[in-house]
Amino acid sequence: MTTIKDIARLANCSLSTVSKALNGRRDVSKVMRERILYIAQQQKFTPNAFGKGLKNKRTESVGVIFCRETRPLSMNPFYSRVLEGIEAELVINNYNLVLHLLSEEYHGELPKLIKEHTVDGIILAGILDHNFVEQVKKTSIPVVFVNPNFLNDDYDQIFIDDEHGALQATQYLINKGHKRIGFISGDLERKSFLLRYQGYRKALAYNKIEYDDEIVRTGGLENGYEQVATLMKQKNRVTAIFATNDLNAIYGYKAVEDTGLRIPQDVSIIGFDDIDLSKIANPPLTTIRVYKEEMGSIAVRVLLQLINKENRKPTTTLLPVKLIERDSVRDYNLSSN
């Protein structure tokens, strides 16, 4: 990897002159500046990674790594908001954001931002390949995990209180008089969905409601329509549905409508996440609010403590959730059924 010393040697000048040229200082002649920039380009040197770091050994940049999925990150209603929280906190602290999307299948190569030390630390967000995470752990770079799919007790990590949120959502339906409560979710291999499933089952058990595998539908990320359509066709139809994310709940709206039924008159639905779409759904979706921007903000604060080498032990932060009542759940106690 090309260093500043290599550029100084090739340009036949001092390290300070290279630093000034790379940082746009005017006290370097135009000829020398152009010579240094040309050499840096030819040697594939990254001046932005060097820049401010010459004196303090830092790049003043933070890397954020997500797994690339079928839907663009900007259209992901959950992680796009987490990223907003990260970006806002970095701006406040005068740090730059370097975003990297990792392919779903890890091929053994670490991203350049880690290999070439172009960032001071990284935030690993969401579902990432286990082998990739293990490779990152072998480096000395500071790391914070946001909503990971497996525990990393030796590192700082930030989770949603998924299980309690699901228990709260299911208990809310039970308090409204519902006993036959369907469950729809993405793959339970995802830790967040598994915890929400466990919360659902705990609420049923606490209220002595028998668990029925026939009204539980899981798999995929955006299968809410098909899952709800299946539930609607059953003879002993559910009166309410808990969806482990709002997007699937809203897809389920269409399935209910296509069956000739209404929400909440015939079927009540509650979601999880409180994405923006839940407010404008028809009817507006009752859901469990997750403080997504705060997750990003906290991740940055914790990472900056690591970068600044503050003496601290790894912590696991569990963010609370909140039930948001809207119009997609009715009181089944008042039903004439």
C-alpha cells in the first residue's frame, strides 16, 4: 500500500509539503501541488483517508457496513432511518460517513475501508455473514454492532427489545378480547424475528391461550400478502393478526381486502417498527414503535468512545419500544360474534 513517504520520495519533497498539497494548502507552488496529486493518483493513494490524519493518526471518518439486499438501502423503511441517525450524529461530531454494502455471500475479502484503514472505526448493521464478522473481529479496528443477527458479547452491541415488544403487541390484542391470533413473520433464523415469535408465544402462554401452529406463517421478507391470504382461507379464521414488521402487515391489508373482509371490523392487525407508511395506511396501523434513529445515534456515540480509547467494558444496549394505538385493531369484547 502506498504511503505518504512513498509520495514524498517520488516527488522529491518533504512529508509536510505532501501533506499541504493533499490538503489544498496554498503555501505550496502550483507545479509542486500538481506533481504530488498526479503521483498520488498514479499510485492509487487515497488523500481523503490521509488528510487530517497526518498529525493525529485519524481519518475522522466512520465506516457503516450493511448487507446488500434485493431492495435498495434507501428504500428500506427500517435501516434507512437507522442510517439517518448515524449520519446526524456523525455530522454533530465532525466525522465523515463511509457507506459500504456487503454482498449476501462473503467471499473472504475484507472491504478496502478496513484493509486500508480509511476509517477510524466501523458500525456493522443488521444481517451480516458470520464468517465476515469473524474476519472483522481479527482486526484491531473499533467495532459496534447494530441489531446484529447473533450475539457478540465481547463487543458493544445495540438491540431492540424485540421480545417484550412482541409480548406487548400480543397482550394488547388479548386485552381487546382476541384469542385466535395469527402470527406472520420473516424467517425465524433472523434473531429479531425469532425474539418476536418468542414474545408472541409467551403472551399466549401467560393468558392460557393454546398455541396453534396452523395460524403461524413465517418465511421470506415480504410475504405478508400470501401469509395473510392463507390465514383468511381457514375455516376457523383468526380474529386478529400480529405481523412482526409493518411492511408485511400492510401487505396483509390487501389480502384481507381481496377476501372481501375489512380491517378492523372483520380482522384486526397490529405491526412492529412504526415505519412512516403505517401512519398513512388505510386504516392507520396500530404498531410497536422502534426508535430507529436513536439506534444509529447511540451506535456513533459508543463508537467514538472506542476510537477515543476511553476505558470501558463492552456493553449491550437494549432499546425500549412503545405501543402506538391507531385504527387497525377493534375491541372484540364489543363484538356481537
